[in-house]
Amino acid sequence: MILKVSGVKVTLKSVEVLKDVSFEVSEGDLVALLGPNGSGKSTLLRTVFGLLKPVSGAVYFDGKNIHGMQIVEVAKLLGYLPQEISATNLKVIDVVLLGRTPYIGVLPSNRDLEAARKALSMVGMQGYENRRFSELSGGEKQKVMLARIFCQQTKLLLLDEPTSHLDIKSQVEIMGIVKRIVDKGCAAIVAIHDINLASSFCNRILMVKNGKIVYAGNPAEVINPESIMDVFGVKVEVVRHRGRIFVVPAVR
Amino acid sequence: MYASKGINQVILTIDKINLTKEGKLTPSKNIILVFGLLVVLCAASFVTSISVGSSSIGFFDVVEILLGNEANPIAYRIIIDFRLPRTVLAMLVGIGLATAGCAMQALFRNPLADPYILGVSSGASVGAALVILLGIASMQNIISAAFFSALVTAYVVYRIGRHSVYSLLLAGVAMASFLSGITSLLIYLAGKDMHQVVFWIMGGFWTANWLKVKIALFPVLFGTALIIYNSWNLNAILLGEEYAVSVGVDVDHLRKIIIACSALLTSAAVAVSGVIGFVGLIIPHAMRLIVGEDHRVLIPSAILCAAIFMPAVDVIARTVTSGELPVGIITALLGAPFFIYLLRRGRY
């Protein structure tokens, strides 16, 4: 177990957004956070990264309390990808190099540049080094973001909807890269809306409703018409085929 | 006019570099070339600004005098006592405003942010006007009053608006109009004594001397150095505050440092030269269009560009008519069309 979230309660402007959330993540885990908009997925990721302080409960990484650490130390352990990123004309390689920030003094060295190049080829974006970040497609931008996190050399990835607004090929590529990074001895928590994508790549699912984790387990245990009705309030059919799970809307 | 032609030359040359960029030239070679040109132009602007004036001193005579040749005592005194401090002051003010502009535009992620956004210029005007109204208007008093009231204004604006970038911008705008009202009131009450305050509203270098250079030197060097030191963190903040945090940047701390440095730079500039608009807004944008958004390159190139631009504009201000034109008029008349030209051919 590398991450332990125990009894975390978070209030934003006197609204209780997270209510007593507890779970654990072990090495090799690829965890999907499923839940409707506003259920608290982003708040949970922000809290785990240390951006929001819980009013009670704590987040432990390797036994150390995240909220007692400096942000630069947290950034060496956790790779957080926020949902919204401003447009910038920086070159792709410079955006990736930003992942080295926790390790550099004033400016990055040639060693950092080498790490950034390696990270870019790891996500299949070699040859994009000198392109402007703002000129990339949505899928390419997210791959660059993953390269950034990869050269940040963290043990746990916190990704806030990395596949939203992407075409199906990019979605599959992004999740494939995340899976590859996890298989190298990391873990990841991914907020995601596509249940089928989640069940294809993730070994664990956490379903969040109104700031609480209401279902947790592997995809086969958790994904069924009842849980989805409960969490999302929508009627679906769950089809099992060759050991895989497919969720389709129940339309007659 | 010599130096402004020079600036156009850079743009034309860079056009050519851009054309061949897709081929072989690596970007680092481009940047070395740009910096080389900027340094040469900077030297040219420096010498031109010293040699041109009501009594022209030849280019080579200027170089000789700068190297310590006192053969012509009148020319020597003109240069050492008047032209040199004026040129150095113009460079310092330009550097301060351009660096603060770069930092503020990055911090606010707003292309309209400029060094005066914290209400510094109107704060300085109130300080100067008060000193004059109280009848204690020595040059030193005016400068220190302007400097400290500018710093206090920046601090008050920061305290009011520190919760978000938007409230900071709006607090600056509100404070600026409030203080402008006070300045106008003071001018109205004091009548004809207040022509000195008009200096702060127009801006210029015609009262430059070594004392002003001494006053501006430390704040400009210190503020600029600290902003350069944070150039990598400013890169991170381009992608958003939350993104900067995600790569380990302490954004609250960074915001305080950048705002304090900008306030220091701008207050020092305003206190010694009055309000010179446009430089802090346009030079960072112009260099961003040419060298890109990477602050490791952008800030040094904006510094060089300002050190070329400001003395060159001052040369025009003191030669284009028989008297002295306020520099702010020239920066606007020359800077705006040049910037529109860049905007039309750039990738904004």
C-alpha cells in the first residue's frame, strides 16, 4: 500500500464536499474514479495532492502525511494533472521539462533535457519537441502532459479527466500510456466519465456519489445496472461478453 | 531616428530566419542571432543617445570621451554631466518597466497587464503633488515621496485584491481612478504651483542627473535580478496556477515575490522619470512575438530591447522639435504602430 486516505472530510465555502472518504491504493493499481459531475472527484484528487486541507481525516503517502509536506516535496511523490490547463505558446519540450521543476535549482540542466526527451518518446511524441504546445490537438496535449508527469518521476499519478473531449483513438492511447507507466511500478487514480474505458483499463473502481465512496472493488464486482442507477440515476444494461463488461444505455 | 531604423532591421532579419527555420537552423542558433543583434543595437543606441542633442558630438569623439579622453573639456562635461546620466537613466527605466511588464503579464496570464496595473503611477503622482502642495518640493523630496507613495499604493492594492487575480486587477483599476481624482483635486487647489506634477503625468528624462541614476539603480538591479531568478517558475505559471502547483511551484510565494518586485521596479521608474506608458506593455509583447514565451529567453531579450528602445525614443523626444517633447508621447506614437505591425504578422 502506498496511499492511504482515511476519514477525509473537506468543506468548501461551508459546503461539505467530501464526507468521510477512506480508501487505499497499492503499487500496480490503476484506479478509476467514477461519478457524476459535482460528486467530488476533482475535490478528492486535489485533496490527495495537498491542494485542499481536510477538516478531519488525513492522506498518507508511504506513511507520511501529505498535508504536513512542502508542495515541492509532494510534487516529487505525486504527479497531478489538473482538469484545466491554460493555452501557452511554449515549446512542447519546455512544457515537458516543467516536470523536472521539483528537482532543479534555478534552470534545468542537460540531464533534465535528456529525461524530458526520453519521456516524450515514451508517449510516442518524439519529433514534436519544437512544436508550440498551443498548436497541438487535444489528444497530443494530453500525451505531452503525461510525458511531463512521467519525467516528474512520481510513484502515484492523479489524473483529472485526462480523456475528456478526446476522440476514441486518443482515449485508448492515453489510457494505454497510463497503464504502461503504472506497470513500471507506479499507481494511478484517474477521474473518468467513460465506464467502458474505465473497466477496460482499470483494475479497481471507486464510485463517488455526493462526496462519498459508495461502491469500491474490481470492475466485475462494482459495475452493474443497480450501482449505476444508484450513482448516476440512469437506466443501463450491463452486458458480459468473453469476460468483459459493457455498459450500454437501456433504450427500448 | 537611427536607432528606430535599427529596430526595423531586426524584424526584417528575423523574418528571414523564420523562413529558413523549417529547414536546418536550430532555434538556439536563432536565439543567439537575436541576442547578438540586440546587443549590437543596444551599443548603437547608447552611443547615439550620447552623441545626438542640441550640440552634436561626433560618434568617435563620444567613444573617445567615454574611454576617458578629456581633450575637449566642454564636450566632456556635456557628456559626463548631462548626456550619460540621461542615457543611463532612460535605460534603467526602460529595463525596469519591461521586466515588470513581462512578469505581470505572466502572473496575471492577461495580455493587458502592465506595470501600472497596481495603481503605482497614480500613487506616485499623489505623493509628488502632496510634497509640492506642502511647499517642501526639493527634487529629493519629490522623488522619495513619489517612490514611497507608489510602494504604499501597490501594497494596499495587493492587500485588497490578494484573493484572486481578477480582484487584484479590479482593485488596481479602482485605486488608480481614486488617486487620479485626488491628484486632480490637489492640482486644482494649488493652482499654478502644480506644473511640476504635470511632469509625472507626462513623463520624461529632461531632468535626469546622477542622483536619479543612483536612486533608480539598486531597485532596478535588485527587482530585475529576482524576476530573472524566477523565470522558470514564471514558465510554469503560464499553464495555469493549479498546473504550476502540480509541478511543485509554491504559487502563493511566487505571486508575492513577483508583485513585490514589480512594485519596486515600477515605483523606482515612476519616481525618477514620471509615467511613461506603453513600454511595459509593448516591449514584452513585441519580444514574445519574436523569441516566444519562454521566460529564460524572453526576460533578457525584453531587457535588451528596452535598453535599445528607451534611449532611442528619448533621442527623438529631444531632437524632433526645438524644445523637449514628453517621452510618453513618442512611445505611444512610435510604439503603437510598430506593435500593430508585429501583431499582424505574428502568431497571436
